[in-house]
Amino acid sequence: MTINKETVKKISKLSRIASNEEFENSMIKDLNSILKFVEQLNELNIANIEPLSSVVEQKLHQRDDVVKKINDKKDILQNSPNKNENYFVVPKIIE
């Protein structure tokens, strides 16, 4: 399969991309090179090859699922220069 000007114009119209002569010629060249590469991939014999799930032959390290109390409200509010009870006080933005 090869890409021609009509195909590029149709793709441009569907994707709402403005095209001109230079753009169309560039796209024809680029899309044909992509299709040529895909055709090369289709020629590979992968009948006896198992699917690859990972390139690293390691198991993931699993940690214990322990509930911890972090980011306590008191500790967080200690960092605030201005506070009002349990809330941060920030400058007014909208008047």
C-alpha cells in the first residue's frame, strides 16, 4: 500500500490540519517510509516466539501493607505562619 496525495488530503481534512503542496509531499514521504517499515516487521517469522512480559527477569519487591499515621494535622499546621484553629490562613485573592 502506498500513500498518495488524495489520501494525504483526506487525512488532513479528517484531522482538520491545513495542508499545502510542501506539507503534502513531506507527509507522502514520511507515511510511505512508516508503511515500508511496518511491512518489514510483517515479514518476520514469530511463530515459535513466546510473548515477552518483561525484559528483566526479576520479581518485584513487595513490602508489608502496614497502616501508618503520617501527615498529622498538628504537624502540618506547625509549618504555617498564620493559622486559625485547624486551617491555614492565606491572603485574600478576590475582593
